[in-house]
Amino acid sequence: MRKSVALLVVTTLVSACAEKASDPGSDVTDGDAAVYATAIANPARPDADRARDAGRKPDAVLAFFGIEPGMHVLDLFSGGGYYSEILARVVGDDGGVVAQSNQAYLGFVGDEFNARYADSRLPNVEVLMAENNELQLDANRFDAVMMVLSYHDLYYAAPDQGWPKIDPARLLTELHKGLKPGGLLCIVDHYADDGAPAETGGSLHRIDPQIVISEVGQAGFRLEATSDLLRNAEDDHSKSVFDPAIRGKTDRFVLRFRKL
């Protein structure tokens, strides 16, 4: 009981210090918006990526996170590379993207990963293969780390499928080390019900954002802002995110943290 009360106090205080961004694009200049629009409109993007854009709103998400040309960004658990490609086109030649993945993710996304990086089509993207609990980052390398629809996987475990249980505290410590002072940790994930246990990340592939806020705060980050831009009131949080009735249309939270 004491642990539950302490968690409630911590998350309430952290949430109270964060800015609620009701209009996440309000600080974006015409020039900034053009960067995102140009990246998303690039004719080299795969048709499958374009089909996901309406549900993911990458221009609004990247504007909210403050990703800019010249930045160096780690796309953690990058999967097939949907965001890695957009990031590469936003940060440009003066920036760079590290797309981290592992064998389990490669098996899940199939040919998408290989097609993404064939023939050096994204020259400013470095692919980093690192299995669970083996990630090692150079200190102060990145301006931002993106975790899109993957934080819940810290509570998924399937050792027989190449996904051993992750140590969340160790991973967050590594991300803190890899970010520059004042760097950004940018998280998007599927809502679980308020108070749902962390293990929901392994069953429904959802997580209560208060768990994320608490854990990331304890790792040395400040919650800077939240956004409702990916909310969906029709998702009641009861189904797995892979259920055909809700897949690609889940209720999602968007959190921007800054390294202290």
C-alpha cells in the first residue's frame, strides 16, 4: 500500500509540472512546418508508409517533439523504420539517425527492414543491431531519442522467441547517458486503463502512461509536455493492440521528456 501511495504522489507531482499541449503545433513556424511536410511528401517514401500517415500524424508528432534539421536522433526499437526514414529526411545531411533494432523485431517486420535500407537509400541512417539488455551508447551523442509504440515492450517477455525480459531501469540509464545535456526523450504508446499493472505491456501491449512518467522521471528526466493529438475515444483499452477491430487506431499518449 505504501508503494502505491508513493507512486501516486510522484506521478501526480510530475504531471502537475508538465505543460499540457492542447495545440501541439502552435509553436511551429511556417519554415518548420515545411520541413515536416517536405519529408512526408518525399516521393521516395514507400506507399505502405503513406498509408499509415493518417493514423500516426508524423508531422504533428515531430513538431510537438521539436525534431529539427541538424539533430542526431536515436530511433529505439525502430521496427521496419517508418519513423527512421521520416527522421532522416527531417534532420538532413547535417544530422543523422541511428535506427536500433534486434532479431525479434526483424522477424516481426519481415522484408520491410531490408527494403528500407537497400542500396544505401538513406545514407544518413546508421543501423544499430542490439539485443535486449545489450544496448550501449556513447555518452552525450544524441539530441533526441524516439520510442514510438515500444515502451510497453519493456514489460513483454518471450525468451523462446528471442525477446528476453528487459531491465527497464538499465535501459533508461543508458538512454540518459546517450543523450546530450537537455536532450529529449520522446515517447508515443498505446493507452492502458488507469492503474493497469505494468504487465499489461506484455498481455495487451498497452501501458498506463503514469508508469512511464514515474519510471522515466526516476531515471533523471523531466516531463516537459503531453499531447492529445493521437487520442481515440472509441478505443476502450480492453483489446490487444493487434486486434483487427482496433489495430492502427488505438488511443495513444504522447509524452516529451527532457534530460536533467
